[in-house]
Amino acid sequence: MEEKYAIEMRNITKRFPGIVANDNITLQLKKGEIHALLGENGAGKSTLMSVLFGLYQPEEGSIYKDGKEVKINNPNDANDLGIGMVHQHFKLVQCFSVLDNIILGVETTKNGILQKQQARERVLELSEKYGLKVDPDAIIEDITVGMQQRTEILKMLYRENEILIFDEPTAVLTPSEISDLMEIMKGLAAEGKSILFISHKLNEIMSVADRCSVLRRGRYIGTVDVKNTTKEELSKMMVGRDVQFEVAKKPAEPKDVILDVEHMTVASNLHHNNAVKDVSFKVRAGEIVCIAGIDGNGQTELVYGLSGLEPLVSGKITLLGKDISKASIRERSTSGLSHIPEDRHKHGLVLDYSLGYNMVLQRYFEPEFSSHGFLKKKEIMDYADKLIEQYDVRSGQGAITKARSMSGGNQQKAIIARELDKNPDLLIAVQPTRGLDVGAIEYIHSRLVAHRDAGHAVLLVSLELEEVLSVSDRILVMYEGEIVGEFDPKTTTREELGMYMSGAKRMEVAG
């Protein structure tokens, strides 16, 4: 007898200008399973899930729920069928409360008056049941990314969705938030909910998924039982070649000081106290120094202070012997500083500009790209096409592609290409591999090491302990706005770093 799947997508084809995003893909989700969807950046994973959620209509193919064919014209149809989705970039109203976001679109009213008390009780009951602790009255823009994600999950549970789609759910979470989410997902599956889980992170797939389907360049490669496979086999299916998981690098040879930070203090936008408190450190040519710590301990404000996005309360920043403490962002950029930002949409790209214009955002005024106040469009597009090829940035129409239409991973690769091509003396890289697949991570790590080996300085800010230990030459741990420890990655352990990151231990650090 033919098995009835909770969801079956048969022979789905979806095209965009210049690209076939999904090429005749069939995907089968069993009831109560966690089914991972794996693929490189731009492989078509998010597109396929957007078809299932009704955001896109396929040119060919059909969707079945519990063995019956269904038509999903929009997300409301998906919700009516019990299909919910947590998007990679959350769909929340920033100025609304957690509760208002959860009930938005499915509000209960009586005589035209919103009935919030009942909704609040239901939300608190769900958050208790699934271990999703949230404050229903907190405003979205004031809470952490992890809490925003819990809000998105509660939105699905409040609507009693049976099919839950998680698109890159761990890309913006801390290690402890990731392990919490994994437990939540297992609990949901145990209750009979069926989960589709898009991820690049092989460790997560190995720990939480029952089966895994792999896409490559828009095509279906195969489905495997996770318990019968290895990380190496999955990565080979994903990128079509063997992937090097270890970062290959020779010992660092630090030379002259490139960046000298003295007694730097930066205010907090959220609280009355300072986010960065009297921090001093140096970064030399020929080394990668990593700032490690749990999210929200001042790393963001530290980078804002260094890059010019926030003014200093006090302290001094010296770049190549020049005081840049009060310099503008452009002055810092033209003085040899490049910045791969934490939030690629907020500070990395102008989403409605073409990829070509995004590639010259900090250089458009140079003679190579403009003359007498007019942009040289052909030169800009040629330059962008060169970077697109060099960094394997996948975009449907090359340099004229709108940045908004690209996958998150390819947006990230575009930013990295732009910042590294400036050949900066100091590269500040914040979460540079967030949302990237294993092949792209391998490539970006090799570029950071090559930049170091060319005699430049790299300041890496990362929440990924694996990345911290494998890429850096020195590790500085931040806790509550202060540097509480300095470590050699060759002699420290994850456990030791964890103690300092949580504030359980600290040492006196020389600036």
C-alpha cells in the first residue's frame, strides 16, 4: 500500500529571470519526522519551502497533504492547511509586543474589541509546554534574536500548525540557544508534528534530523537516513567534492601593530550603562585575533566603535599610527579598514540596488568608477562581474541582479568579496560565515588566512566556538563589556573558553 506522506511535493519546477531555482524536485515528509533540507547557498532550498508556504507559485509540479492534492496560492492558504514557517529573516513587526506579533492576523474579537487576555493565557501555556520562555509584553526591537525566533515558533504553535518549516533557524543564534532549539524541535516531532529543517550546519543535521534530502544547483541529489550516513558523505553530496573541515594554516608571524585600542568605552543603546567598558587590546600585522563571547556582551558595540557606527564615550583608536577615534566612516574606510558587518541587511547592502552598485558602495567616488560626478556604469559592472566570478557569488543575472533577490549566503559572499578586494590593512570580520554552506565556509576561512599571510591584520568576531578555535591565532573573551581573558587556541579548550564566556572566571588582561 502506498505510504501517505504528511507533505509530498512532486516534480516542482520554479524559474526566475536567468535561473532555474528548482528543477523537477520531489520531496516527501513523513508524519512526525524531522526532515533536513541541505544544499549550498543558492541551491534552491528556501525557494522550495517558499513554494510550499505559498509565497511563490511553481511553473510545474503539484503538492499533496496527507495524500490529497492541495493548491497553495498564498501563506493564508498554507496556514489554513496547518503549514507554518519560520523564515531566515524574521517576519516580525519591530514596534509591536511579542503577544501582538503572535496573534497578528488571527485576533479574537468580541463586539469589535480585541480579546487579549485569552490570547495571553494561551501564549503563556504554549511557552510553558514547549520550553519557549518569552515575555509577552516585551517589544520585539528590544529583545534578542533568540527571543525573536521563539516568538516566530510560538506564532506557528498558536495557529496550531502541524507542518513546521524552519529556514536556517540557527544562523543567528548563540550555541546555548541552538541546543535549546534542537530540544524544542525534538519535542515538537515527538508530539506528532512534522518538521522541515533547512540548514547548512552538518553537526545540527546529524544531531536532530531523521532523514536528509540534498539539493545542488536547483536539482535533487538524493535522500538519506541520517543515522546511516556521515558528515563527509553529506558534504560531498552537497558540493560535489570532498570538503576540508580543518583550517589549513601555518603558525602566525605577528609584526607591527596595525590596530591599537586604548581604554575604549562605548555607550549602550538599550540601557543606561556602557556596553563596552575601558577595553584595551592590539592587533598586529600577520595575525588573526578573535573576539569571542556569548551574544550581547558588547561585541556589537565594540565593532560599532571601531568602524565609526557609534561614537566613543572615551578612549583612543589608532590605525597604522594614526588616531581615528573621531574619524568618519569613510575616512576609516579609506585609511585601510574594511568591515564585514554582523547584519548584512542593515549595514552590509542596499537591498534594492543591483549587485554591481553594492560592490562599489565604498569606492564609487574613486576615479576608476566615476568621472566629474557621474558613475562609470560599464566599469562598475565589469568590476562586479570579476568579483562575482572570483568569489562564486551565485546571482541569476550577474552584476545587474538586485541584491534583495539573492539567497542570504550569496549576499554574504558579495559583502566578503567587496571588503577583501579593498586589500585592507585591518579587516574586521563579524560572523563572516553566518548562513554559509561548508564549501563556502572552507573558502572564506582560507581567504582570511591568506589575508593574514599577506601581512595584514584580521579582527574576527564570532559566536561559533569551532570557528574561534580553528581560525584565530589569539582569542580575547568578552563578558559584560570587558575583556576577561586572553588565550592561545592551541592550548585552550572549549570548556575553558565557556567558563570565561559565562563570567564564571576572569583574568587580568594586559592591553
